[in-house]
Amino acid sequence: MTPGAPRAPGRPRAARVFRAAGFRRIVRPPAGRITNQTLLVALVLVFGTGVATVAIGSPSGRWAAIAHGIAGLVILLLIPWKSRVIRGGLRRGRRTRWASLLLAALIVITFVAGLGYATGLVRSIAGQPGLWVHIAVALVLVPLALWHIVARRIRPRRSDLSRRTLLRAGLLGAGAAGLYFAAAGAVRVGGLPGAGRRFTGSYETGSFDPACPPRSGSRTRSRPSIRIAGG
């Protein structure tokens, strides 16, 4: 282009249209194999950060609880893409489709229990603490998830790590992080019970009250009886 020459009037508009088209290609539902791989990574992150949150059990492990919540919201954002994959699988009429649907149902229950407990809107389910239900159902779905991975093996391809795939993953992560901090802010502003959770995600129960000790990790363990010998 000659210096000082007027710029073509249609160039900026064409550039905006190109950028918009590129963004639409990124948010467009990818191939089923990409969706499944992304969901697998998100599930591994959710499980790993959940174990880390329980294992660390100190204020320095707050990052694990935050990462756990963000990874869980990534799964939520993947639902529209995964639903297309599920509909295609159901049309094939595989005998194992019911096990796959059971796995999906367990994931939904785990997410709802975790979200309800985190906000404080659902502290208990069927008489049990929501956090325990969240953990118990998550442990139940682990063998089903392993079976699903083996039964629906995906061979990695070099094209799976394309620039578009990485941009899509970054967009999912940023969107999930935005949702997490927006929800956390809404819980604090709304004064929901979840605003008073400890760094491990649990609620304070029975502190400084000898008559109401917090529950131990075992529900079947009986309380020891203490007898004071007389003088």
C-alpha cells in the first residue's frame, strides 16, 4: 500500500466479519471425539482437585477447592456439546447405552449435590449431608467412567492439539472461571449459607459447644463413654 494513500473503505468491516466468523468457528460444537476428550480432561481435573481438597485440609489448599469448582463448571458448559454426542449414540442402539446413561445421571447428581452444598441451598439430601452425597456418588461413578473410557476408546491424533482446540479449551476455562467467581460473589451478596463455608468447603458445626461435637468421618463409630471414678 502506498504511504498516504486512502485505505480501502471495506477493509475494516471485512476484518470484523473475519474475526466474528473465526469466533463462531471456535464456539461451534466440535467433533464428538474432541468433546469426549475435553470432557475426560475435565473429569480428571475434577476428581484430582476434589481429592486434593480433602487431603490438604488447610488454608493453603484453598486453590484446590477453587480449581475443583471451576473444573466442575467446565463440565456444565460442555453439556450442550455432549448432548449432541449422546443423541448420536442413542440412535446407534448399543446394548451398553443404559450404562452410559447411568454414568451421565450420576454425573448430574454429583454436580447438583456439590452445587447445592456449595451455595447452602441444599445442605442435606435424603437425610445425609450434601457433601457426603457428592463424594459418595463421585466414587460410585469412577468404575463406570473407567469402563466407558475403555469401551469408547479414542485414539489420539496430532490434529487434536490444533490451535482451534487450544483456543476452545482456553475459552471454556475462562468462561468457567468467570461463572465460578460470579456465583461466589452472588452467594456472598445474597447472604446465602454458602458464604460462611470454611476453606475446605465444609460448614462450621458445633464449635465451642461440647454438647454438639462435629461429626466424625465415620457415621457408624460409636461415641466412647467416659466414666469418672469417684474419690
